[in-house]
Amino acid sequence: MKTPYLIQRGKAKHNRVAAKSESLNDFIKFDYMGSSEFEYGSLPKSFHKMVDSFRSIVKNKTAISDNTIHYICLKKDEEEFLNHLDKLVKSEYMTKEYTDMEKLHKKGNFDFDAEFWWDIENQWIASTNEVLVLNFMSRLENS
């Protein structure tokens, strides 16, 4: 697994289980990242890599301060992912664009710019919203 660098931010458009006919864009509002690395098909390429690896993906959760973080990653990368997540939250990595993840380390309620993060190079997602993660997992399974 590479050191996280290209992290796509987003938020849920709704907090309900998405219909099978809904695409990712129907339930995730992707933030404009401002860098060409996030354009020209990088999200679909990452998504298709996750689809191809679906049987090796694990859905789990972890706690950071008062926040429960739900995530999807390759089972073989789970320990390394959790280590990277901790460092991202502590702002120990320089990512291409701002992630807003440092607020996860603080206790209390914060207005997050994002509630969803997708490492498009390492094929993992993390979110404070379990329904969003379940919807994403459903899209992987049904693609």
C-alpha cells in the first residue's frame, strides 16, 4: 500500500439505503478537488479495481476519539490502512488536497467539510456515516 496522497472527499446526499438502481453520484456528493489527478476517470478506475477485488474486501469500523469510522479496504491491507488512517487524522501526511480528517481526532461535534474519504490509489474508503459505506459496498457487490 502506498502512502495516502490522493484522497477524494465527499458527503452523503441522503441517509437512507440506496436503491440498487442508484449510482454513486446519486448518494454521494463528491467535493471538487481542484487537481487533475482526480479527474479523467480516476474515480471509476479506482472503483473498478475495488469491484475486481470485492471478495477480498472487508467492511469494519474503528473509533477515533468520539467518532466511529466505518471503512472498506482489502483484508490484507487492513492493519496498514488503520495505521495510515491514524496518521492522516493526526495530519502526519501531506496529501495532494485538504482532507478535513484532522477534525476526527478532536472530541466533540464538529461541522465537517467531508464525512467520506476515498483513497483512489489504495482503494479504501472511510466515513463517519455507516449508511454511506453500506451503500458503497452494495454498489461494489452489484457492479
